[in-house]
Amino acid sequence: MTTWNLQGTVNHLLICNGSSCKKNKGEEVAEAIEAEIDKQGAGSLIHTTVTRCNGRCSDACVVISYPDGVWYREMTPKSGKALVRRLLEGERLEENIVYTYEGQLTAASSKGTKGKKKK
Ligand code: FES
């Protein structure tokens, strides 16, 4: 068990390690993101949590960023590192966005509308 002091955290990344995301390098994505956070000295700014399935397996590997509410699809170790750098610059990784939060989750492209409608 770990208890972090999260005072000052700017972004919280939820890195999916459900079965589909694990098959698509989810563990490597998590390791790459955490390594880039360390490399950038950003441990007090970006917090990570590895999760189980987030319900978007066709987008594996999924990474969700809060408080901005951006869902990223098809993340790789390389794009995970790029995401950390972009967040530290106050930017997003536009090319991997599947949903943004604008009062409700909104698909960033037609690909974001794939899947069953949640009831
Ligand atoms: S396993 Fe990651 S979204 Fe389902």
C-alpha cells in the first residue's frame, strides 16, 4: 500500500491494463510513461494509476487524462512518452484523442463513435 502526497498534481493519467490493453503493450505504455515522468522530473505534477478495462477495448491501449477529461487511443510506449512531454507543455496529444470532455464525453472523430451505446 502506498499513500502519496498529491498536493500540486496537475494531471492524473489512468493507464488501462485490462486484458485488451495489456495485449497492446499496456504494461510497456505504463512503464514508458512513468520513465518519462521521472526523466522530466515531473513526479510531483503527473500522477499515474494503472486500471482495469475502461470499456474501449477497440482503442487499446487507452490512457485517460484528468482533470482535462481527454481519452487517448492506440497508445504506444513512444506516444506515452510524447504525451508526458505535451502535458508538461500544456498541450494535448491531438493525434491520439478519441474523446474529450465538454460537459459530457464527446467523440473527437468518427472512430470515437464505434461500439455499443451504453444504456
Ligand atoms: S482493456 Fe483497456 S479499454 Fe478494455
